[in-house]
Amino acid sequence: MLTRVAVIAVIVVAAAPAYAQQDPELERDGATQVDQDDDIDDPDAAELDALEPPTSTATGTSTVTAAGTPTAASVLAVPASQTRWRPRVDARVRAGAGAVSGDTINPGTGAISILDGELIAGVKRRRLELAVPLAYSHRQTFGTSLTEMHGSGGVRIGYRWSRQLRVAAEVGLAAVWKPNWIDPFQPMDTGELGTTNRYSHWDRRAAAEATVRIAPWQRVHVTYEYVLAVYRHDPNFDAIYDPLHLAPWDREVHRADGEWWWRQGPLRLRVGAQVAHWKYFFMFAGDAHTGVTHAGPGGEPPNPLLELTGLKPRVAADYDVTNTVRVGARYELELMQDPFQGYLSYVGHHPELVVRWLGPRDLRLTARAELLVRRYGSNSYLYVMDPDHPPLAWGDRRAERVGYASAAATKPLTQHWSAIAEAKLAVRRTNYAYSIDWNYVNYLAWTGAEFRY
């Protein structure tokens, strides 16, 4: 999907004038908070009540009337349905066809077919829940090299300590395969671009989370996640003699997130923050103003490997305008720090707006718009410090602006089948000038069918 594919990369300038170093691939976390169907009004409250037996008396019995006041008539008991394992299976499959044009700076336009699905198989017994989430997606492109496949699987265990506290842990493995993508960093003598598999990677993941119900209609949700990403290495990558060109994005990421949820009537409010640390295994940190890494053979010793630390405070709100219209808004402040000399440090603003409408006969329409505006710090690229690089196209500091827009429609046809359509657009403009065009306009549009079980 374009939202996942169109990653907003941080630009790194090469020390060698013959190449521009590939952007470190940073995840875009947008469109996750205001597009949730789940409310924060404890959908499991009734089940949790059933799991917690009433307070017993000295004789081992408890009494409850229909009004909720104790009597001497009822016997303490746990429902039999709670003492055995209960299976759960949720599944979704979508298939369709459409067209795509480009993927970030990777060019290509052509027809596509899309197949994706999700499966969650699990069992639950009293307070314990075990689940195996699986996901797969395949975008086949025709006439251009932008085919990609995503697959992921994991094991999740959750436990409800009480009505106030739920905890969970998960381990998983994911893979992304992007075969023979056109690579702007590998121009050929013929004037065409070479292809590469180096955008493909394996991700190993471990995560833990806790949800605390601090008051009626209020929750606090905290998570920690560790991801180790290992990329395919291009045959032309040379870690000794040309370590900047085609440098792999292998990295580990530590990410912690905390969020407070609150609901009152038609209003839902979320306030949170995320802190993350990226450590790269092949990419080097750049000097202030020039981005020079000294990583080539001979000369000065290379800079340390690249590390980045980010802080993202955010606020999000959903409001039910009517029974059929929900409006969501989200704002996130991005504070990225390059601790070496600040070459990649920046401040970003990330607003987002979502409108959802439930029409006649369960027709569902969703429209989304978001914007990323990033301005790099005073130690970012300064062309006068490196005459081999051209000046900025505009302004006195590196900057980029990226806009996303999308629209989706779902129309149920039967109990399990629905017709679907989706269109997405990504537009980027930056003042960073180089032989590679860092600006792009990407779109993806497709229609098909969806089956839910």
C-alpha cells in the first residue's frame, strides 16, 4: 500500500561527489491514532465482570439482586464457559486491480493487482488469551519494477490481571520482498537505471504493552518495541572501498510509547508521546554542514556509525458529529536528534485530518489528508562548506514538505462480502538539489472485493 510504501526518508549527503548516499529509511507513524474503530469505553467490561466472582460471605455464598444489591440467595460460581478454552478466528482477504505511479523516488507507472489478507487465530480461557496474528500482501506490477510482497507472523499472549489492568507480550517475524526495483542510485551507461533487491528486508520484533483503566472512560496505554531489520545487500555495495554507495539500511530500533485515552459522549481524546532510537550497522554519521563521513579508504578515520534519537509528542481527537459522521484530527511534533554533530537533526510538524461517513445500506467512506513539514537544524547541509555540491533550491536550510491524501469506500454486499475501492496520493517537495530528483508525485488507485469472517 502506498501509505506504507511512501516512506519519508531523511536525506544524507555523500562524501564522494560521484554519488548521493541513500536516505536512511525511517518509519512514518501517521494514520494510526484517529482511524481506529475501537472505542475507549471498555468493550471487555462485561466479560471482565464475569471473570471476577462476587465477594463471598463467611459461609462461602454471595447474594445479588437484579438491582445489584446483595441478598442471601445466590451461590458463588464461575460460569462453565469461562473454565475451558474458547477458540477465536478472525480473517480478512482483499483482492483487486488498479494502477500505480512511482514509489517515493523510485519511478515507474503501470497496472497492478493486489492481494492481501489477515488472520488472527487464538484461544481464550478466563483471563488468559493466546493468539497467532498472520498477515500477507502482494502487489504485482505490470510494465514497471515496483512489485512487492509483505508477510508477517507472530505469537501474542495477553493476560487481564483485573478490570483495571491488562498486559500483553508479542514476538514476531516480518519480511518485505521488493524484487528488481528500479534504483535511482545506479545509473547505467545506456542512460537507464539499474535494478536492485536491496530494498527487501527481514524484521525481527519483540514487544510488550500494558493498558491501565485509571478511571471510568479513561485509560493509559504504554508499549515497548524492539525491531531488528536486516536488508538484502546489493552486489555493487563495497563496505571497504566504497562504503557510502548503496549502503544497506540494516538497523535496530528501540521504541517506547505512552498514551492517555479519554472519552466523554461523542468526543474521544488521546494524548501521548513516543521516543525512539535508531542504530545503523553500515551507515556513518556525517559532519556538520557537509555530511562528509570520512568512510573511504585512506585519509581520516571514519565517523562513528549513524545513530538517531527521536521524540514525538502528539494529541489526537475524534468527534461524532452525527450518528453517521465522525471527524478525527491529529497533530504530532517531530524532534529528531543526530547526536554526532547534528547534521540530520530536524524539527517536523505532522497534522492529519480524517472524515468517516456511514451512508445508506452500510456504505462506508473515509477521507484522509496529512502533511509533513520538516526543517533541518543549523548544522544541516550548507553548500558553501562543500563546493562540490549545488546550493539549495530555496531557503537557507534543508527542508521538505510531503502531503498525503487518500479516499476509501466499502459497500457490503452480503454478510461476508464487500465491494471496496481505494485511492492514495503522495507529493513531496524539497529544496535539496542533486543529480537525483528528490521530489516526487506518487499515486495508487485500485478496486476489488473483500471477504471477512
